[in-house]
Amino acid sequence: MSVRDRVAGIVEARWFQNCVIAVILVNAAVLGLETSLPVVEDHGVLLHRVDMMVLGVFVVELGLRIFAYRGGFFRDPWSWFDLVIVLVALMPASGPFSVLRVLRVLRVLRLLSVVPTLRHVVTGLFKALPGMASISFLVALLLYVAAVMATNLFRASAPQHFGEITTSLFTLFQIMTGDSWGSIARTVMAEQPAAWLFFVAFILASTFIALNLFIAVAVEALEHDKSGRREIEEDDPQQEVLAELRALRTEVAALRREREAA
């Protein structure tokens, strides 16, 4: 077994992945503690040292993966994701680049690439983007039509909310998020009691229907991605061969160690 194979075995080992996850969680805790001024005054030096150690672990782990996979590392989008995050962390954070200190929190996002379930969810969401774009266009069209109607209907009753179409768009977006929509509706209904019909219909169409459509598209994409992965694993005969090769490598390595020990 070559050195590269041994490094690949270490990088792919479950204990190694668990250690990386633990380091990411420690980094997240340190970044959170650094937002507290009293903690920074008392333990700022310690936090900085831990932060540098975490960054060193990330660099070493990334270097091991590049050494083990070589060109295969750069063909994986998640590897590029990790590489960009580490490179951003290595950039100077003083002088004109002091704003980059805020970007250190991006290291926590490495959990997305390390934890398989999170990686699966993110991949499914990216695959759902085309469907979500169509739904977003539908919601924007509904918002524009409702804004034109609300401006014409309620301009005199509530000019602060529906005086112009831009104001109406913002107000309806606020209503769509559920933020203080009751007070806005009551302001209009004080002069136009039947206005509740418009607000109830808009909330039902924009919030409940649109939200359910977004959820349906995301769930469908996740299920499709999961079923596709299962079919590939079941239909690909190379998976079994690769598993046998890994088992043979492990047995050969064990035999070599026994001979060396003898």
C-alpha cells in the first residue's frame, strides 16, 4: 500500500471525519465567544490561539486531501467549497482587509461538506432551484397584480401604506411575511369594512399556497436525489468490486504488518 493510499484511508476514516466535525464545532464556539467583549478582555489571547490552531488543522486536513486525491480533489464541487473557505480564512484581516475578519464565520459552513446528510440536503436544494425560480416568478406576478389593485382601492384610506405602487409592494410584502398585517388591515377597514376580503384572499394566495409550493418542490428534489443515489448504488456493479478491493487491501496490509512483526 502506497503512502497516498494510506493518507486516503486516514482522510476517509470515520474517526478522522468526526475529529474534523469536532474542530468545526470548537471553531463555532470560539467565534461566538469572541462577540462578547468581557470574554475577549479576559480570554482574548487564548481565543486567538485556539482560532489559529483550528485554522492550522483545516490547512493540514485540506493538504492531506489534496495529496491523497490529487486531480480528483478539484473535480469535486464540495472540495472547492472547502478550499475557498480556507483561503478566505488565510487572507490578512488587518488594515484595509479588517472586514474579512467577519468572514471567518464561514468556516462553520464546512459542516455542510463534512456531514453527509447536510450535503444531501444542500444538493437537493440546488437541484430544486429551477422549480423555485418559476414559483418565485409566480409570486412576484401575484405581488405586482395585488399591488396595483391595492393602490387603486386603498390609496385614499391608507396613503401611508398604499399611496404609490412602490409603497404598496413593500406593504404587501410585509403582509406576506405576516409582519403586523392585522394593524394594516384594520387601518384600511376603519374606512372600508369590506377590505378584509382582499387581505384574506391575498394572504391565502401568497403565503399558504406559495409556501406549500416551495416546500413541495424542495421535498420532491430531495426525494429525487435520494432515489437517484440509491439507483446508482444498486445498478453500478463497480461498487461491489471496489468494496472487495478495499477489503483485499486491508487484508494485505495486515499480512505485511504481521510479517514485519515476525
